[in-house]
Amino acid sequence: NAGVTQTPKFQVLKTGQSMTLQCAQDMNHNSMYWYRQDPGMGLRLIYYSASEGTTDKGEVPNGYNVSRLNKREFSLRLESAAPSQTSVYFCASSVTGGSGEQYFGPGTRLTVT
Amino acid sequence: LAKTTQPISMDSYEGQEVNITCSHNNIATNDYITWYQQFPSQGPRFIIQGYKTKVTNEVASLFIPADRKSSTLSLPRVSLSDTAVYYCLVAPDQTGANNLFFGTGTRLTVIP
């Protein structure tokens, strides 16, 4: 039982490049989330998915797209990376949304130069 | 939108009890209060959740007054391994994405 896994762990991009961050959970959770965490800052929600096929914007969705491929997987895509998107990205999942206990992945550290 | 306010940082000596308070003045009737712990280079981890009064588990206690406008996470006899950032999250049972605000958290440093 791996919990929440994220790939890659580290990534360096040049401005304008694109990439997809992958997230998978094996806990049969309905809800999945993408957060970003900037140095010295808290977590900010980018996108949320309550179930397969549904997604909602969070606090900071600009510059990102998401895809809930199936119940297990939730990917985050940067179409044209910008230095302002340098951050650590965390994926999380929970049985239910809102106050439901969230399980977090180990994070992806992204640097955009 | 139930945003939260916490102290930015706290220091404590090993073996002491630590209380971290979170203010959430506009908490709604159906909101729950959840605390998470985050170590460097790791994702946050659930500690405890409550709705009112007091909740206790094997690692912490959560105190919520009757008006629910604040909550206090209590860590008994902290050790160096409790050095982490602690986040208070207020959210209803079912919500859309616009109700999830973790805030900046409280950085707890435990001193030997």
C-alpha cells in the first residue's frame, strides 16, 4: 500500500517549456487535490477533483490544467512554465472532500529558469 | 470562507506542553477544524480533527470553545522530533475547492 505517489521528485524547466506532474493513490479515495507551496509559505490549492471526471479551480489555478484520468490518477499540467511557478507541488487524496482527512504525497520540487 | 490566523512561530523546550492557537472568527455551523503537521521536505500529515469541546488522540488534544471562533492544539511533553510546521484548516464536511485554505501555519521549534 504505497498511499499517494508523485512523479517526478525533482524537475528543472526553462521558461516556456511544458510538463505534466503525475499523481496516483491506491486508497480508493474519491477526492484528489493539487497544492503548491512556496518557500516559507503555506499550502495553496490549485485544483481539486471530487470524483473521476470532475475538477474545480482552487485558490491559484492560473497557468495550470488538470486531468482526473480515473479514480486513482490526477495529473497537473503546466503548458508554458514561468519562473513564478517555481515551487514544491503536493498531491493529496481523501475519502471525502472538505474536512476529510487528506493524505499527501512526497511532493515534486519544480524549478523554472 | 473560513480563513484562519495562527502565530508564525513558537519555541519550546523539550518536555514542555505546547499550545498552538488558531483563530477562525467566521467559522460556519457545518465546519470542522483539522490540524496537520509538516516536516521539512515532506507532505503534511493529519494530526487531529474536532467540531466542538475537546478531542484527544495518542499524539495531541484539540480544545474548541463553545463559540468555536478559535481552537487550540495541545502537544504534551514535546520532543525534538515535534519540530515542524503546524497548520489549522477549517472546512465543511463536503465542499468545493474554494473552501480549502491552509494558511501559513505555525513553525514550532523544540529546543534541547
